[in-house]
Amino acid sequence: VTRATPAIPVGADGTPLFELPAELAIDTDVARRVIGGFVRGQLRQAGWERAVVGLSGGIDSALVAYLVAEAIGPERLRCVLMPYSSSSPASRADAETVVADLGCASEVVEISPMVDGFFGTGEVAGAAGPEGLAASPLRRGNFAARMRMAVLYDRSVTWGGLVVGTGNKTESLIGYTTLFGDSACAFNPIGDLYKSQVRQVAAAIGVPEQVIRKAPSADLWPGQTDEAEAGFSYPELDRLLFWRIDKRRSVEEVVALGFDAALVERVDRMVATSEFKRQVPPIAKLGPRTAGVDYLYPRRRPGSARG
Amino acid sequence: VQPLRIALAQVAPRLGDLESNLARHHELLGQARDGGAGLVVFPELGLTGYQLQDLAAEVAMRLDDPRLSRLASATTGLSAVVSFVEESGDHRLFIAAALLEDGEVRHVHRKLYLPTYGLFDERRFFSPGDVLRAVPSRLGVGVGLGICEDFWHVSTPQILALDGAQVLVNVSSSPGRDLAMSSEVGLGTASSWRTLMRTYAQLTTSFVVFCNRVGVDESISFWGGSEVIGPGGGSVFSAPMFDEGLFLVDVDLADVRRERIALPLLRDERPELVSREWRRLIAERAGLAPDSTAEEGAEDGLDVAAGAAPGRPIGFRGAGGGSSAPAGPAGPPERAAPAKARPKAGAA
């Protein structure tokens, strides 16, 4: 039995909220069901009851906040907004809308002093020395992501909650993440959902329309968008990754499906060069039993839960 | 009319926590008994959890383990299928399912097919069983046990039915995956299982009892959806997906007779034909007989003939009949002439 693909959700003005390639359509009820059980299971097995989510104002972290609230109740969720001085005010407003809608605990931690304290501001050098004043946007973006990680892990202690990851499958596969930055978490409920699938679940669970509609952005500098920076659209990229990886199609086969050969080659390279970001660092094998090699235990087992 | 009330214990075991899972089994056996059940089925590794890895050796039980005996002694007037890690006398570990009846361990099935691909890594930690038998049961019919992947091999339910099983029990820890709108129930795994269980019930004209766990081990969510399928291939009961629970299902075992009289598929099976052809296949795959579907010129046991590939593949004899004339790095590769006569293995 093949069910008809559901209509793409429409916004208040009656136009579609997003573009949805047919092969990426999922049953959002089943997705929410699985994710809810996953979130509860991760917390219970670790002996924790609460969760911390870093909320950027974008769709990924908003969706995670809604999913966690649905799974364990908003009273057990704390959202942390961590803007930098150049972050878009609209992002912060969107994050505040999400917090208000969910009714969860929240706080704002400005990371500007942390980032500026390292790179310096104006002509005053920071901890990085004079050279830091000329740091590239990439270095600054990575550093900001790692400062946010540090804040979240501190709040993990003060709030008594596990840090929930907010990275999606698309950005993970192409390596559009900061190692030990935005990718750091205790567990990730949406890391196996492509961006197009994040949008479907977001629409189903009630993420505000303006959050779903706006162009995805790492918000590292004003006006930045993922798609302009990377040079392709998410629906196209999601489809390509779906056929190449999930459906194991060869380069020749996806080109025959209509993908541009140069795009295929470029995306393949991005996936290959970011392999290290998706794995635990290797340990030099020396002793008889080595973690991850031949010492293989579940993360959570009797005795491993806190308390 | 041979009424039977089946209890499907769709539980979420705690990973590696044998004592708490044992307690839960005792509790549910009691509830099932109070509910009038005659057969209680627990999922694969319901006593230990699934994603054990190196914990497998730490939760293993021998068949003489007193904890297993105590569980068996809770089955007076009942049949129950429970699953755990079994350690043999020579210290191999098996994924096992036991039929407990009237206080005894009546039968033990060791998982035959250990998936070691994709998200599965079972062969790394477990040994495969070597025995497939149906067993007479206090229910008055033969029972056949299979564990998860065992039922992804079509011979398993067929052999069990031919061996006398009228109720096929599959206990599973099936990880949910392949979320897709194109699937019947939104989950590719669930759709595949539903198709298979209906097909086996119809082809073996037997009841199929499928008990799949719920809950989460590490990354994996188990989808439940346990079912009882009648011997005509129709669903008698489908448990909800993902919900834990003890589900009671009434069946009439006399349906098996009616179905087999009307549709005598089992009567018409040809085990001697199947056996003969399998023996031929086994010999061909072992290189002990010519393979009718291999390329011309292929050595017995290999289905592709040596071609004009550079270098001389190891194990292929050239026109010289086994003389080794290695192609030098600069020399052109010699094409091995197809061997017309098929030399027996070891002949030079």
C-alpha cells in the first residue's frame, strides 16, 4: 500500500511553507513518536530528568525545543539564547517567540565578551594577541560556536539537564558544522532528518511560520545564508544526499537522475572531507582492550546512570 | 473449537539489567495467567535487552541457571516463550528462545541467522545455532520458534511447518528505520515485517505469532507492532506501534485444520525435491560439481571465467595446464584459454 504524499503545509497566506521533494516525505506522526521515546529513553537511561537546548532562532533548534517539550514537558526544558553582538535581532525575536509559545525556562547569555575577549575589539588585542584582530569570519564563527558549547555544558550542570543536539543530517553530511561546537551534545533527536524533513516535522508540531519560512543561516555575519554560501538549495542538496547515501546510487546514476555532474562531484567531496567530523577520534591501539575498538559497551548500562 | 488465548508481552527491556527484566517477566506471567492466557510470548532478548555488545557475556545464563528454572516454575498450566543470552558448556554465546511449559524448559531454540550488516553486529558477539526443530506442546499442536532474522530466511518457517508446527512463534527486537511516507505504516521496517508474517502464515497455513519489543537501546527505537496472523494470512490482532503492553488475543486453533483441508499447500510440499536440488547447489557452490549457470570456462566453484584481465588470477590454470608462467611487469598478459575439461580439485 502506497499512501498519497500529503499536501505540503501552507502558511497563513495559503502559500506552501517550503518546497518538499516527494522522496523525502515522511510520516511526521511516526517521527514524533520515535523521537519522543528516544528523548525520554536517553534521559532515563542517563538518570537525568531535564534538558538544555541552545536556541538560535532558526528552525533546527526551534524544532528540537518543541520535540523535547513534547517528550518531557516544557517545565523540564531550559532554552539558552546566546547571541553575539552582530547576531540578527530578528533571530533573537524568533527565539523569544518560541520560548513564549512553549512556556519553558529560558535565559540570554551574551557571548560577545567571550569572543571579543579572545580576538579583541577595535584596536585592543584580546587573549589571542594582536593577530587575533584580523581573524577571519570562519575562525570567529567556529570560536563562537565553541563558546556556545561551553555555555550549554555549564548550564547542563546548573540546570541539571542534558545538552540536546540540534544539528540536522544535511549539515552533518556536508560538514557544515563546528567540531566540538554546535555538534557537541549528549544526544541528538534530529540528526537523521534532512533539512526538508526537519521542515515537515516543524510544520506538524507547530514551530512558528516565520521560523519555518526564513532562509537558513549560520548567522555568523549579517545577511549570511546557508544556501548563498554553499551555492545550492536545500531541497536539491537533500535529494542528492538521499539518492547518493540513503539509496546508494552511484555518481553516474544520480547524474542520470538529472543532477548536475559538477554539483555531484562537489558534494561528494564535501561528504568525504568531513568524515572526521562525524566520528569519535581514533585512539592509537596499544593495549589488549581499547575503547571503541575491542572494548565495546553500550553508553548506558546498569550502573551508568547518574545518582 | 480449540480456543487459545495468546498474550503478547510487548515490553521494553532494560539493557543489561537481567534482574529487573526477570522481575518484569514474572509480573507479566502472573497478569497473563490472571487474564486466562494459555500462551505468553516475550520478545527477543526480553530478559537482557538487545544492544548488549560486550555485556552479552555478563548477562548470559546456562540452561541450568536457577533463574531460568524459577521462571519456568512460574509456567504451571501455561506455555511461555522467553528469550535471553544462553551460554553453552563450551562457552559459546547464543541468542536463545525457550519454550517453558508446566514448570519445565520444554525446548530451546538458538538463533540461526545472526545479521551482521547495516546496523547489526550480532555475529561479532554471538554464535549461530545449528538446530531447527518444531516441538510438541501442551497446547495440543506443534510449536515452532524463530528469532527475528530467522524469519528473513524463507526456509525457516517452511521447515518448522513441515516438522509439525501449527503455531509459528517469532520473537523479535526489530529496530525501526526507514521512515518514509511511501510505507504502509510510515516505517519501512514495519511494512516489511507485516508483509512477511502474512506471507508465511498463508504459505505454511499456520498461525504466526510475532512479538516485537518496544523502547530504546542507544540510538535504536524498537517499533512493537506485535501481531497474530491466522493460517489464511489475515491479521487476527495487531498491537499498537511503540506502546508497551500485555495484549490478549483469542484464536481458534481449529482454523489450522480448516485452512489446511481447503488449501493443502503443506500436503503438496516436495521436501525430497527441495533437498535434492539443495544438495546439487551445495556441491556446485563448493566446486565439487559443474555449475550449470556459470560462465563457460569457469573453474568449478567460481562462476566467472578468467578473462583478458591483466595478470593471471590466482587459482586459474592457463593453456599450459597448470604451468606457472608469471607475466612479468613489462610483458603482455597471457589470456588463459578456457579449460574445456573440468579438472577435479587438487588435480595438477
